[in-house]
Amino acid sequence: MNKKTVKDLDVGGKRVLVRVDFNVPVKDGEVTDDTRIRRALPTLRDLLERGARPVLISHLGRPKGAPDPKYAMDPVAKRLRELLGAPVRKLDGATGPEVEAALDDAPEGGVTLLENSRFYPGETKNDPELAEGLAALAELYVNDAFGAAHRAHATTVGVAEKLPAAAGLLMQEELDYLDSVLRTPERPFVAILGGAKVSDKLGVIESLLGVADTLLIGGAMCFTFFKAQGYGVGDSLVEDDYLEEAKRLLGEAGGKLVLPVDVVVAEAMEEGAEARVVPVGEIPDGMMGLDVGPETVEAFRSHITDASTVFWNGPMGVFEIEAFAKGTEGVARAVAESRATSVVGGGDSVAAVSKLGLEDEMSFISTGGGASLEYVEGKELPGVAVLPDRIDRGE
């Protein structure tokens, strides 16, 4: 990554506005998964150790541009206080004279967490007035929220245009790992894609076919490929509008694109549904494919075992339901047991890895679902593009 990082900034004694990604699940006033908070700690500790006064801002959930107690940042502040081991003060606003006055009185050696950025309607519109108000709070800006970098919001783009800016340590790590996969992968490079729709991942498929040696396809989107090949798919989810695209991809990919050989089927996508395994092309009428089968898991495992680099995004089936979780679990364990450099690209794949307790067995787990996919697809991420490049002067 050739962007300036927090390490390039002289932060001593300065107030630094840090865009973090604390969009975490909260239930009954408690954070139920603190992964994103923990991943921000290296940047925050670096700033504190160098005498900075960090001011943090994040969105949480999807409030409608107005204060909503359901999405207040108080539970996040509580968990951050426990993890950081330093004072954490939470304010009830994000801009304005009261916030500025509170920051002027902030004690040294701790951090201040502002209220949810999406309580302000100007956030998602990248409103210049909101960006100006946020910029007035600090002397420097650091973006450590890779998970929000694909959004051109006031806290990801607007402020970065008004203050000396740099990437945080997590942002740097995210980009470095994804760049290593996309630009200089150690081969063989095996990519694994799951999920429901070809339409959601068409650009990602095309991008990965250009760099990967093998692309393993699971999830419901495989049924669009099967129908494009002329197989019966029963009541499985199919995007008929994308059958021609699926045919094109199959033709262009040659042997690179690997599809399941068997699938788990049932009459309904629900707990307790009677499930059975059938070969591809033998899905009975009235039944739908909801997971890849055991032969597919073993076939995929052989590719993964031989790989030197693995990128994985998307479940192999409806892993939230136990009867349709074995495919995703099998792939997760194969990746964990391999010697490959493994990058898990956010979203449901991360949830599956966490559910199995395999986080420590993966080389890198991305905090950005949509952002990581758009980056893999080759799209420019506004929150990254706005950060200044590092100029190498031989320092």
C-alpha cells in the first residue's frame, strides 16, 4: 500500500480524528461481537503511546439520519473501555460548540468517542458542512475503517479532504493483504466464492478468474451455472436473467471454474426440514439445493490443500441452519488446515469461521465485507482514494 499511514504523522500533543469501524452487533445494551473494536486497538494504542489525543467517530446500524437511542454508541464505549485499558469518554454529539468545549477539557492519556455519525443526515451525503464541523474538532485525520471505505461519506471522504490525512494500521493491513492476493499471490492461488446470486458477484468472479489458478463456486449461485449447463435444478434459487452471463463465464474460464458435484436438498429452507444428498443434475422437482455435498467438500479440499494462497468469500450453503452448514464448515476447516496464506474476505465467511473458532488458523480475516469485495473487483474505494500517497524520499 502506497498511502501515508498514521506512522508518517507527527501526532504528539495533537488531536487526531480517527474514523473507526465500530459497527458491531449490540443486544440488550451489550456488544455481542467485539471483533471490529479489537482490530482498531493497535492504531489507538499507537496514537496514545505517541502522545496524541484521539477523537473517534463511527456509524452503528442504520438510523435514519436522526438520533435513535437504539443505535447510541454507549455500549461500544463501554466495551472499548474494557479492551483499551485507557480512559474512554463518550459524548452525546459529534459536532458543534458543546462537543468542541468538551474536547478542550479532555484529559490526556485517553480517547473520546463521538456519537453515531449516522445520527446526522449529512453523513451519507458527504455534506461539506458536516465535514467542516468534524474537521474543526482535530488537527489530523486517520481512517482506520476499511469496512466503510467503499462509502463516500462525510467521515470517510469529506474530512479527509479538509485535514492532513493518513491510513490507520488496520486499513494498511487490509490493503496489504488484499494487494498480495490480487497482485502477487504465491501459486497455486485458489479462490473460493459462495453466496446467493451471480449478479452480486459477477465482477468479482471476472476479476478472480483473471488472477486465480482455480475458482471454486458454492452457495446458491452455483444453481444458475447448473441451469446454464442444462441441468435440472428443482426449486433451487436461479437468476434466469444471468444464464447467458453464466454460460459466458463457463466458456471463458475453461477448467479454472470448478462447480460442486453433489448438493444437499430439501423441500424447505427451515430447521427440521428433511435433507438428503443428491448428485448435481438429479435434484428432484419440488426440492431445492441448500448446501454443497460431502463429495464436493472433499473435491474442494484437494484444491485447497495444494494451494499456496487462498481467498475465500461467501458460505457454501445456508450455514445458519445446521442441516445445511456442513459444506461451509468443511471448507472452513480445509482452509484452516492448509499451509496456504489464507485471506477470508468478510461477511458470512467470517461469521462461519468465528462460529467454528478457527479465527487464529487463518492468515488474515478482513473486517470489510462489501469493501473487500469491491476492492477485489477492482473498484476504487472512495475512502482509500482520498488518502494521500506516500512520497518516498529515502527517509
